[in-house]
Amino acid sequence: MSEIPTAITGVGVFMPRMVGVDAFMSQTWSDEDATPNAELLDRRSRRRTSVLTRAMADVCAQAFAESAHDPSTIGAVFGSALGEAGTMIGLLEQMWRLYEPPSPMAFATSVHNAASGVVSIGTKNRGFTTSIGADFDTPAMALIEARAWALTHREPVLVVCADEPAPAKLVGDNHEWGFVAAAITLAPHAVDGLPALGHLQIGTADVERSPLQDAEARNPVAGILDLIYAIRSGRSGRVALDRGRGHGWTVDLRAAP
Amino acid sequence: MTENIPLPITGAAICNALGPTRSVVRDALYEGRSGLTPCTVDVPFATYAGAIDVPLPALPTELEPWTTRTAQIALMLVEELGESLQRMQSRWRPDRIAVVLGTSTAGADRTEAAYQHYIKNDELPEGYDLWRHHTYGAILHVVCSLIGATGPSWVISTACTSSAKPFASAQRMIAADMVDAVLVGGIDTLCAMTLRGFHSLGALSSEPTRPFSAERKGISIGEGGAFVLVERPGTTHRADSGDGGAEKDAIAWLDGVGESSDAYHISAPHPKGEGAVLAMQRALDQAGCAAGEIDHINAHGTGTTHNDSAEANAIFSLFGDRVPVVSTKAYTGHTLGGAGATEAVIAMIALDEGWIPPALGVEPVDPKVPIQIEASRVETPIRRVLSNSFAFGGNNISLLLRRA
């Protein structure tokens, strides 16, 4: 797989009790759940979209603020294992328990690419955006898709990974997890003074994982937090992109000098 | 812009309401025979749908726990790829073969049934497993196991562009030397939630869909999908393959891909089709192709007034009324996450054989649609074709395919 490194230019993190990268790095947990404010979105989208979509918008905004990339032109890869599963459950409840027609707006925002769509609307971006899922390999596959975009189009790209708690009715007790949303922006070349991502492969990691609590560690996209933790800790080496339930994809990380 | 590296397409399989193989689908298109029939899914309104009405194969024993309608359709498609798949496998190492699929529903039909059971009994039915029956990883596991691929694999879920976008992912991964071959495509199956959802939006037709007709009443939903093999041209990585390269097996070429966003509305297209224009123009630019070199367009053509109008305006702004256009959703129904790959394969049939299927039910053509749409089959040499897909979220893609 391509050896050409891409520079890491910005990151963003949202967990209901840990908002922002600084809180994540210092492991400062709040006593109360925060709600995403989604100021990146237009007012209508903000009102109509799910917490998942709004959290994705917030981590985009954090990464844009750090990277200074133009939100109206940057390519974007949104990754989520289950996507708008909560919205889907709401639709199923409407159909099968309440015998009501599904809400048109809930149906329109139940698509996996709801966040990808409303962020493009909010940022007036007419460029490339996509929405992918690969269960516990979602962070790795989102990074592969994003790196392929950056390397071939020679343009910056945004990677967002998020999953809300899985619907307990469908997954059972042993698969519940905490809410995680995170974003990374990549530039297509190595940039002096910035950390860089390189080769993605199935292999053994040699960089220690972030100190996540159990609930967040079970989230299918927890690997993106481990990567952000390694980036901000100034580590170099091979970082695991899943917590044991994926196929073992790793990415080479080179710390900023 | 991506470097222009035309990629050989070396295999294609398709399955939908018209039939379970490319040759059966081809015959139905040639004869102008629709696969739409009165919908049998339990919904409280009358509509037509494109249902697959042939028995689906059982998965191999080791994959039985992953059995879903989506997985069974995937098995049919893999089996139809047959020798073309074997040739691809002989050319490339398993870790250099990727799988990128599109779906919007994944295993929603099975989850719907499970949830109905849950509401009645307060527990999920025995045997239901979200990770094997619903998530994207489930269908990836089945397809990767069936073809022995160990490279990157993911599902794109961008509603109605889901199975066209894997072509773009394949193009990028091959250009970036991440992989050598990609199985692309996608599948959607009929389920109550999509039928009821489109009905709630006022977009579902009570009769077979009639895209671009003055008398159209909306969308007909369908099920099915298509798988396509996209490979790197030139030298193979396996010296023992005894193979001169994928281009000698090309059945068509992927010359260009254009992706764009409307940045306008979550479920309505830009009225002037500005995002659609961008997607088509970017595909032309990437292929180094002028608008005058396009011989045919397989339109997204859903059969709603807004969508048809936006797309027709977009096509007219780039091509005028010179290029024959058809929406084959009048044959298959709108297969949603399976539509992009389905229509790409139908476009390849047009390229290969030099005819464009009749636009079913189009007469009287909407006088506000300024593009060329023919109610009868058009026999014409076709060298290049565009296949359009547009989706919720304002997500757009146009594929530019060339005859082999």
C-alpha cells in the first residue's frame, strides 16, 4: 500500500462527558452530559438532525479550526459502523408499535450520509463527500478512503468517525458502548512541523492505546481516538485502529519533529 | 483532479426484477419488458415494485449464519462473475484485492422482521444477530469470504449513490497503488421502511414509474444490485499467472468519475441541477472528454417531478438535446443503494451492443423536459456513456464508461 505520508493538520473530539481534544488528552471528565451545538450547520439542519449528526458537525468544526483548511472545498469521509441506527429504531417504533406513517423528516435524515449531507450544506461545499461503514474497521477504512483521495487529488481531506450508543434492543447487553465522535484533517503531503500518517496494513501495533473508559473503548470507532491520542502525545510507530474486534489494521504514525 | 488512468472493467454481474443474470436482464431491456409488478410487501397502500422472483441460493455452510436476502443476492452475483473473477484472482494477490460495496438498506428487511417480533414478544427472535444480519460488516464478510479477498473492504452508504461511488473509490485506490483490483457494486432489498418512507415523502407512485413522462406519478422501488470487477491495467503482480494483464479481458473501460454535492437540501435536488452538472462535468474533465463525445446517458431518472426536472436541466445545460437519454428505473424500479452499479452494468450492455432500451411509459414526454428521450429502442453505435446517480444529502456521481 502507498508509502507516501499525509500530514495531520487538525483533530477534533466529542464525547458527552469529554468535549474537545484538550479534555480528552487530560482525561478531564465532566459530571454532566454535554450536547453538541452544531454551529457548523444551518439552523434548520441543526433542529432536525440527530445527536450523532450534530456531534459529527462539532468535531468537524474543531478540526477545521485547528487546520485552517477551507470547509467549503475540503473533501470529506464520514465513517460510522451503525450510522443513524437510533433514527431507524424511531421509524420502526412508528411503524410497528404506533401504526403511524414514518415521519418524512426522520426518514430523510435516517440515511447513513445524513451528516455528510448536512455538513456539505452547512459549509456550502460542493465537492467530494462520502459516508462509509465497516463495523470495527470503520476508522481504518475511512483513513484508507481519505488517504486515497488526498494522494490522488492532492487536496486536503477530512475524516470523521462517530457512533452513538448502539440500540440496546438490537445488540444485547454485552455490546453496549459509549458515544464517540472524532475528526482528523489530512493534507496530501508531508508538511514540516506536522505529524504524518503513512502505510496502512494489517499488523501488530507498537504504540500504546489511549486511556479510554470501558464504554468508549467498546465503541466501533474507538480506534480513531487511539490515533488522536498518539498524535497529540507525540508518539511515532504503528497505531492500532481497532480495539480487537476488527481485522487488526494499523497505521504508521510519525511524530512531528 | 485524479490523474487520468482508464481502468479495465473485466467482469460484471447483475440481478434484479428483470432477472438473475446479465443475459436475462439484457433480453428484457431489449424487448422493452418491465419487471415492475404490484408490491407484495406489507404496506398500507398500493404501489408497484421491482421484486426478484427467482429462488435465491443458499450460502455455503460456513457462511450460513450470515444468511440474509442481501447475502444471497451477493452469492448469485459472485457466481455469475464466474471465470472473470477467477482470472482476476489469478492476476493479483488476495491482499491486493479490495471489496467496496454500496447499500442503503443493508439487512433492514431482516431487522424489520426482528423488531416486529421484539414488539410482540419483548425479545428478539432466536437466531437474529445484528452483526451477522444487519451491519455493513456482515455483507463484507460474506463477499470477502466468497472471493478470498483480504485487502481493504468497506461499504459506502450514501443513499441512492451508494453503489456508484465504489467505482470512484476503486479508481483512487488503484491510482494510489494501494490495491490492484477491486470488486465494486452494491445491493438493496425491498423493505417496508423505504416503501413507507418514500410514501410519507409523497414520492411513491401508485403505478409503474414513468420517468420523464408528463403523466408520471413518482418512484417505484426495486431490489437487486450488480457487482463489477475493476483492475489495474498492465503488469500483474503474480508472475505465475501466465497472464498478459487485465486489459485483454476488458468488457468496458472506466474512463472518468465525477463526484459533487448540491450543498442545497437534505432530500430535494438543486432545482437547476447545479450539483448534477458539476458531477457530469468532472467526469468529462477527468476522462479528458468533450461533451460532444458522449453518445448516451443512463439518467438517474427517478420519476418524481423535481428530480426529473433538475436532472433534465442539468443534462441539457451540458449536452443540449443531442444525446439519447433513458432512465431504466422503469424496468427495474429504483434499487436505491443498488441503483448506481445496476445502471452502470446496463450502460455497459448498451456500449457493448449498440442500442438503448426504450423509455418505458414515457409518452407523453413532459414538455418541460428539454432532452432527447425515445419511447422506442434506439440502435446506434455507442462509444462512451455517462451513468448518473443522485441521492439524499445532495450527493451526486457520474460515471463515464467507454466501449472495450
